[in-house]
Amino acid sequence: MRSAAIHRIAVAPSLVHAVSNRDRVTGAPHDFYRYPARFSPVFAREAIKAFTRRGETVLDPFCGGGTTLVEAISLGRRAVGMDISSLATFVARTKTTAISVHDKKEITAWIQFIDSARVCGGFSAALSKDDADYYLRNLPPNVRRFLNWSSALVMLLHRERQRRFVRMVLLGTGQWGLDCKSSVPSVSEFKAEFVRRLRIALDGFFEFITEAAENNGIPRCRLSSVRRVINRSSEDCEDEGRIPTSWLPAKLVLTSPPYPGVHVVYHRWQILGRKETPAPFWLANQRDGAGASHYLLGSRSEPELATYYARLKAIFTSTRALLNSESIVVQLVAFSDPAWQLPTYLETMRDAGFREVEANCNAHAKIAGRIWREVPGRKWYANRKGKLPASKEVMLLHRLTT
């Protein structure tokens, strides 16, 4: 039950509109790789503009594919992102790492080389038999051949940031051809799409980093100095030494935590039906070995989701130490059964030291005092189940308990 003494905070119409934004995500670097359960860049941008000023810090303890970080640095803010998944931090770090004019020229030459080269077995990524059996699991033979060939040729690039950029585009190409698809493109189709994406991404990304650097008043080569991407659980993050103390307290926490009880596959691609592959980690040159519950804060089948809520409390208790009374926490969350999970979620936030605040905006935009939205672009395994509660997300606003 909501308290009669609920606090309120003004929310601009532009943010209210952005919550329900259903536009397809386009443009560098957001469309390089579509991390599951991401929120709209439009929403992230409007939230950052509404609650922070230039030079202030935005924190995302579940940074996923880095939407919060990308929008924060593009608006001249400092950004801190943490995630337990090495795949997530690879994507977030690469999207926010500048490439130089020389890098662009070398990648352009590399694109021309692979465009004219023939996909063959002469080049193959170095994998042990155990790693190949694990990371290439369930990949169709023709796809395995193309991805092996491409991954091996990535090593011809001289700098790690060049290789990371190309790997990220290869990752997005693999997702395009495999994830939740009932048929698989041919080798020639994969190669053509990879080359097409590389050319578009290279120009778009260079334009993005140039503009972001200008907005921060720094050269392109120093863009990574205004963000921190940290591969770790956000539990016990109050002692995280990689966050500069001068950046704290963070003014805004903008995040979308794992949804309680909701099936989201963060760490696999699902191909040709229900087959899963951990190939994304291999393409990103990252290690994997954890099950779904590792990335979801607990098993979604556990009674009362006890582990999920215990870990959520630990994370926000730690996060609290990085904030002050002026900070605000903005979350987009979905629930498999909101009737009991939403009250439990709010109680967990209270136990972690936060009080909910209500959006002070047009009443027509709210249901029971909160702003809800339909989730666009659901995966096939969610759409098969029809109009589930998990097809709606709610924006929750919190401040520290005084």
C-alpha cells in the first residue's frame, strides 16, 4: 500500500513521453549490438537531462550494453557503469572508447581486405577443443566457418581498440543472423552484412565520439577519461576504488535491473528454436561459464525470489554509499507477477535506505501514481505467451531516506 505522505518530484513532459517511446533504436553506437532488456536511448537522454547538469556523475549498477553511459558522456556528464557480465562490459566499454583517425584508416583498409577475400578454412581462431565444444555449441557449420574466419582475421589489426571495435560489429552481425531466428543466412550473406555494417558503423561511430569529446571539452583520445566501465557485481561497490572520489556523490542512478521472475536471456543467443549458444562471449573475446541465475540475481523459479531480493537489497545498500540526499534513482522494471513482486521490490528498496517519490506530471500518464509503458520488441519466447504482466515496465523514482 502506498503511503499517504508520498513525496513528489517534478517530471518534465519530455521525460514522460520518452518513457513510452517505441521508436526503433538506430544510430551509432546504440545499434551496434542490441543488449537484451535495454531501455530506449531517448528515455536515457531525457532522464539525464532532467536530473543532472554538465559535469555531474551518472551511475548504472546494471549497465548492460551501455545505453546510460553512451548518453551520459554524449551530454557532457561523467559516467560509471558496472555489470557482472563480461559481455556487457565489453559492449559498454567499446561503445565509449574513442578510435583515432589512424585507427579509422587501418580499419577501412581491413574492411577492403576482407571484402575481397574468400571465406575459407585457412584462417581459424585459436581455440582449444574444450573451448570450441563450449563456445561454438549449436552453431550451424557454415556460420561456424564464417565466424571462425572473421575472428582469426581480426588479429591482423594492430591495436586492441581496433580489434574491439571490429569484434563488436561482428557480434552485432552474429546477432542479426542467429538470435531468435528460424533460418540462418548463407556464408556470403553473413559476409556481405558484416562488411555493410562495418562501413556504416565506422563512419557513425567516429562522428559520435567526435561530438561527445567536443561536448566534454576534451580531445577524442581522452574520451574514456570521463567514464568508468567495471566488470563486477555491484554488491559491495561502496569500496570500488576505480571510481574517482572526485566524481562522487553521483547525482543520478539510471538503470534497469534484472526483472524479478522474468525470463530474459542475457548471456546466450537462441537459434533455430530453443537451441542456445554462448558464442557471443567467444566473439567478444570474453570468458563465460555461468548459468542464467548468475546474471538474473537468482533463479526465477525460486519460491518468493528470496535470493533475487536479498541481492537487490545488497546492491542498493552499497550503491547508497555513492549518493547523497540530492541524488535520485530512476529505474525501469518489469515483473512476472506485479501484484506481489512490486510491493516486495519497493519494500526491498526501503530496507536498502531509499524512499519512493512520485512523478509530479499529468495524471493521465500514470496508473496508481506511477508511469507504466508497453515493452517493445519482445523476443519470440515472450510473444508466444501473449499479454503477460512482464510486457509492461514501470518507472520507479527513489531518493535516500532522510
